[in-house]
Amino acid sequence: MPTVPLSVRALTCLRQRFSSAMRQRQAACHSLFALRTVMQGYYGRPSELVIRTAAGDVTSITTTGSVKRMNLKQGDKVFAIIKATEVSVEKE
């Protein structure tokens, strides 16, 4: 399939969209959140972190080793990068 060169206008539009998306991502990455709960796992079990955000609480499952290395405890301020790869549905 032959490639079609993009116009300057199309390239400018793509660049603006990319720049806007990157600024939004950087802003989200630089938000500090408070740890509401830290439930440390034991005997090789994962740990659960509940992070308070403006949109509500977000639960993260991570390794207990990571929790210990970062010395995480309730009330600590943390950075969170939220990546959604799937959506779970719950009946009301």
C-alpha cells in the first residue's frame, strides 16, 4: 500500500493534539494523592493501596516488597499514574 504524504496543516494538527495529550499526561503525573489505606500483604501476598483522588478512591494492588521499599504508610503523599486497560462492571 503506497504512503500518502501529509499536508503541513495535517502535520500541525497532529503535533498540536500530541502536545496537548502530553501536557495532560504530565499534569496528571504531577498530581499528589494521599494514601487512605495501606494493607500490607504477608507471606508473599500482594499489598493493597487505597489512594484518595478528586474523583474518589482508587485501589491499587502492588507487591509487598514495593510497599516496604518505599516505606508507604497511611497519609503519605504519592504520585499515581492511572492506566486503564480494562473496565469492570458491577451491578447496582
